Amino acid sequence: MDTAFKALNDPGRRRLLDELFVRDGQTLGELCAYLPEMTRFGVMNHLGVLEQAELIGFLNRYHNNIADAGIPSSGTAEHFDTIENFCT
């Protein structure tokens, strides 16, 4: 759970996660548009941190990696329940 809090500590990562919850299944190019001040490599690093925290996953469709916040992983629901309880 500590990994999830560390991942959510950065406003850029929170923005990416928010955009994935609005519309799942976005490519790296689409996600880069939300953080124009950041390089493509920087966005990839942020997505990697979110994936390590099991907050997102990646699907491979037609040779494109698609970021997806809807991929269930062990403990993700507990992360969000804890975060929701902490924030309210």
C-alpha cells in the first residue's frame, strides 16, 4: 500500500491516472497530450511507477501499448478504499 501512496504523491501521475479513469485504453501519445511540459520519456516513467504500484496495467493491441486503469490487480481495490477513507 505504501507504494500506491508514493505513486500518487506526484501531481503528474495523479493527472495521468485521472485521465485514464475518464477514458481507459489510451496510448502513450494520447497521455503525453495531458502533460505537454513533460517529455515522452518522462510520461513513460510516470506510467511505470503507476504500474509498479498496481494502479494501472498495460494491454498490447496491434503493437501499441495501451494504458488501462481498469485492469484488476491484487490489492488495487483496497488501495482506493484506503485512499478514499483517508481523504474523507
